[in-house]
Amino acid sequence: MKFPLSSSLVFYLSLLLDELPRAQAIRFPIQGRIGGFGPSDATNARSLNRLGARASIEGTPDITNSGNTMYKTNITLNGKQFNVLIDTGSSDLTVTGDVPNAGDTGKTAGVTYALGDTKGPVKTATLNFEGFTVQNQAFIQQPVDSSHSEGDGILGLGPSSGSEVLAQVGKNTGDPVLDRIFRQNLTTPNFLTILLGRADDPTDTFVGDITVGEVVSPFENITSQPRLPVTEVSARSGQRWTAYLDVNGIIGPDGQHIVTPKKANGNRLNVLFDSGFTFPQVSKRIADAIYSRVPGAKFTTVSNAPGQMWTLPCSTELNVTYLFSNVSYPVHPLDTVTSAFRGPADANGDPTCVGAFQPISLSDQGFDIILGMSFLRNAYMLINFGDYVDGAASKVGDPYIQLLPLTDPAEAHRDFVQVRMGGIDRSADLKLRPALTDTSDDDDDDSTTVSSDDNIKKYLPYIIAGSVAGGLILLALVLYACFGGSKKKYRPLHDPAPAGLPGHGPPPFQQYRPSRRY
């Protein structure tokens, strides 16, 4: 989850999926750690025995889901074990603590993330990753301090152009982990897939999987999904795993498309897929469109969470859908309003939950949205590295991303009722406030939104003046019809107008259509 506050935020992945050989494929099953809140916690088994309709995942579970906020796996460097975050938004391997007998490159490197940073000497050691061995893998050795615990780390799965280690050490020796794997195992297809489980899902207790060069059964049809070309971005931090969202490609809780601002490339927002981000990052306009109309919603500071977020009653069921290449990707309501963090108590003293799609300004980063864990739990993702692998021939092909929808809205609704409503369906009680009207043409986070009440107040003097003027005109017409003409020309108002009179139409007041601004 390398964030472009100072360094880079990268991960190019491109995949060769025309053929999917099983040989030399690497699989990293994910184990769920019980987390979150609600009555479903007790049903979250730590086994792979029951996986619902989604997948039949094999292997020894050694990747943990920490309450839907982090997905981590174990690696070893020269035999010492580290528990590292799986991060498609950065490109370097960093670990905290000493690695025995590590080689010293004489270089130092650092990475800045969304929260915190890391810096230390660049070392080399033998990496073991689920039985796969990489000799002389370069990594950053972060010293232990108050912000970095012994044995932790981050496994950057991004492309080499965003690697700080590569920039310091040079090609081959400084290449990221995936580049090393692909280059020394030519029979392994150059792609990565990510399937993330949901810790508080009472129906699908599958825990997920991360694979290299292999797809998870029974989701082989992911290779038939539309290929989303990886968009090229010009930023200091290098290329990223980005693709275009469809025009107005977000459907809000009211079932209507959220109007997205005018952009280049056909008004399509550029989306970064980042498994290291707990909360997806969107513009303030989009976050407001999702959450602000909920009674009791507040935009406020949340303890232990970065930045301000929308807080809502935990029983708020909101359905949001993203559209890529005309394919719908519904987001589970347990992910739209998450209990992974708790907001301030409401007026009744009840805890509140957090709107997972957090507003943030990304206008100068080359992309508009970051879709992190809360979205990725709803779509099985395949990333084809193509010629983004360091040293790959240009004829390998362009990188692309494929997404397979995982969330069934009907099942998701039943899950939400069980987890957040105590089994009693109260979704019909939710009445959204009137839609906001945004008068700005850009996507500035500081753009103002005006409620219907504010609009009415704004135009009330004009409405009154127009009504008075219309009434006076109507009164004048009636008086003229009664007294203004001779008896010879008098005609009762209810009589029809003479036929064939050129240019004659109905009286003006029949055409009066006062426009409503709410």
C-alpha cells in the first residue's frame, strides 16, 4: 500500500493467461482470522473445510486475515520467519529485524506508505515463499523501533519501475520478488491472482487464496472476463496497477448512477487496485453520494483511522456497484459499511460503523480512485504482467487486469440481516434523504453540495415574485375579458375560440409550468 505522499505507489502486474499450465504454479492459501463485530463472529471457522459455493481451496492455511484490515503471509529469509503484508500497491520487500548472515549491498533505501514509512540498509538473503526459493533476494532491513515490530514486514508485489531497491542496487540483483520468480521459472505464467475472504461473512466462510501462475478452482472463467488494459500513468513513483472505470460507473445506494466529473479519456475515472489499502479511497463527492443521505450519518474523525470518514448506524444496509467494461461488480453491504473500525457513539449511546469508501484527494497522482480490500473481497482479480517484468521482451504483450464478480446481492442481503440486524429484516425502514445537488463541474474535494431545502430557500424570493406577477397578469386578463371590450365583442370565457384564427393559442396561464428546483 505504498502511497504517493513522497515515494511511490506501484504495482504493475501483467499476465499471460492464454495458457494456464499447472506446472510450476505457486499457491498461497489465505486463512481467516476471526475479526470484526456482530453475531457471525462465532461462525468464522479457522479451517478450509467449508468454503460455500465460491471455491475449493487446498493447501496449508498460512495467510491470515486480521479483521478485514490486513492480509499477511509468512516468508523466511535465511531461515528466519517474517509475517508480511501482501501489498499490490508497492514493489519492495521490507522486513523488521535482523536477518542472519544476510549479504550487504552497501546501499540504503526507504519507502513511504499511506501510514508510516520504512528505511534501512538493502540486504540480500535466500527467500523461501511457500516452498519456492529465490537466491540473493534483495530487501530493506528496517530496524526495530516503536513503529516497527520485530518479525513484521511488507511483501511488495508491484512492478519493478516503482522499486526503491532496484533504483539503488540496479537490475537483476535489485529486482522485486515477482520479477525474480518469473525470470528464473520460465514455465511459470507471468500472472498473479488474488481472492480475499471476508472475516464476518456467515455464508461464505472461505478464507481466500493468492496464486502465481495458476487460477483458483472453480473460478477458471476469470480468464473469459473482459481484459482491462493497464493504463499508463506518468508519476514519479512509477507505473501502477490501474484501469479505467466505465463512464458514471458507480451505482449508488438509491440505484442511480453517481455522476462522475469530466475527465480525459472519455470521462472515465482511473482506478488503482491496491490490496494494501484497507479502505478504498474515493473523492469527497463520491463518498458523499454514498453515505451523506443516510439519517444519522456524520462526517467525522474516527479513532485509529487515518483521516475523516463517514460514520453511520451499524444496521445501515447500503448497496453500491462498480462497472468495468459493462460488467457489474456489486459490493457486499458488510464491506460498504464496515465494523472493522467503530465511530463515535450516536445520540442514543450506540456505537456507529464506518463508511469504508473514504474521501481523499488524489487529483495529482494520475489516478482518481484506490480500490482496496473492501472492494477486492467482492471480485477475484487476475493481473497479467506482460512486458512489465524487468528484462522481459517487449513482444510478451501489454499488461491487463481481469475481474470476476463474486457477490450475489440477494445472498449479501441475507448475510447483512443476520450479522447486523440480528436476523430481523429492517432494511425497508431506511429512508434516504433527498439527493444532493452539486453545482460544480470539477471533482474538487472542497466543492460544495446544496440540499433541496437550501435550494428552495435560495430561489424562494424569485418563486414568490413570479407567482405574484403571474397572479396579477391573470387578474388583468379576467378584468379585460369582463369589462375591456364592447358588448358586440363580448364572448363568455367558456366558449371555444373561433376556428382558423391564425396564431391563436391557449391563454398564457395554461402554458405556465413553474420549474421545481428540488
